[in-house]
Amino acid sequence: MTRPTPRDRPRPEDTDGPLLTAYGLNKAFGLTQALSTASLSLGRGEIVALMGPSGSGKSTFLHCLAGVVRPDAGRIDYGGVDLTHAPDPRLSALRRTEFGFLFQFGQLVPELPCVENVALPLRLNGQRRRPAEREATRMLERLDVGDVARKRPGACSGGQGQRVAVARALITRPRVVFADEPTGALDSLNGEKVLRLLTDTARESGASVVLVTHEPRVAAYADREVIVRDGRTLDIGGGR
């Protein structure tokens, strides 16, 4: 029996309300209070930048929003699903099909060619190798790195590798992309290229993006900025 692909799976109904909402999240690691009543409302197709200095709690907040870390208190609602109490299999399914992830250092699998890295989320969802790699090739070409498809990540430049990571994050056509300092390891020129490709491609597909950064030039690509400081959030409105 063929497993359903992300396109076959039911998704949250399209309404005028927010796609993802967090209310009063608290999270502590031992005696360190990482989040304290942090909140966020993310609209469909919206790009939000979480800004703040190192140690402010913004990465913890992102990980809670993505269902990677469970908060100690508060609620996260994604299309009617309470992520704070959802069972682990449900969260894993969401991360495979409806959420995309982009990290500072890409975190590509070094043993696999770039095209197989990009195809990996599709393969994990049961898609056959050849059609998955065809989709991955098209995505790499769309992001101007089709020439590295058969190279391993170690043979790519930093900018190329991060664009491959963008392709992997977007290959399942996620509803939300969580990007944690995606340009932090790049020079300014490559950082601009990656940001432009990420935001343009997300807007074309209608995906929402939660973007963690401490750089104003990165936050300028967002529709709205939310400041995270000492585990608390302050929405300061439009960034574009």
C-alpha cells in the first residue's frame, strides 16, 4: 500500500484567522528561565522575524513553536491542533510534512549527494527514489544550485550548501518554515542571496516563515518583527 505524500494529507482549513498562535509560553532549563509568557500570532503566508541578543530565548521560542521542545506552560495552536499536548507521533508527522527547517550550518548529511539531501524529506514520507530526486533536482535548479546536485556537501561553498538546505526545507511545500539564524555562517553577499531565495520562494508558495536573527538587515526581509528579550516577547510591527 502506497503511503500518502504531503500533498495527500489533510491540512488546516484555510480561514482568515492565524495559522499558528502561541499564548503565554514558559520554559525553564534547570534554574534558567528561557521563556516567560512569550506569545506570537503567525498569519498564513506571513514572514515574522524573532529578534534579540544571544541568550534572549528566541531559539527556544522557535523550537517550542515547531513542536521540537515542549513548553512548561502555555498553549500553541496550529490549525486547531494543540501542539503542547499533541502526542509525539503527531508532532513528528507535522515536522515531516507541514513544517520545514533551516539551520545556521545547514546540517546536511555529509555522506549523501546534495540531490539526495534535498529528496530526503520526500523519501521519509514514502515517495520513491526517482520521483523524489526529480523533484529535488527541480528545486535545486530553482534556487540556482542545480550544478551541485551530484556533489556532496563538503564539495560545495558555504553559500551553495545553505541554498541546498533551503531547497530541503521547502521541498515538501511546508505550511511553515522555521529558520534559525540561516545566514549566521555566511558572508554578507551570500547571506543576502540565501535570504532573498528563501523569502521569495516562500512567498510564491504561500508558506509562512518564522525567522530567528539578531541582525536588522536580516529582519528587514520580514513582514513583521517580534523582539525576544529575557524570554518575553514584544511585537513591534512591520519590517518591510
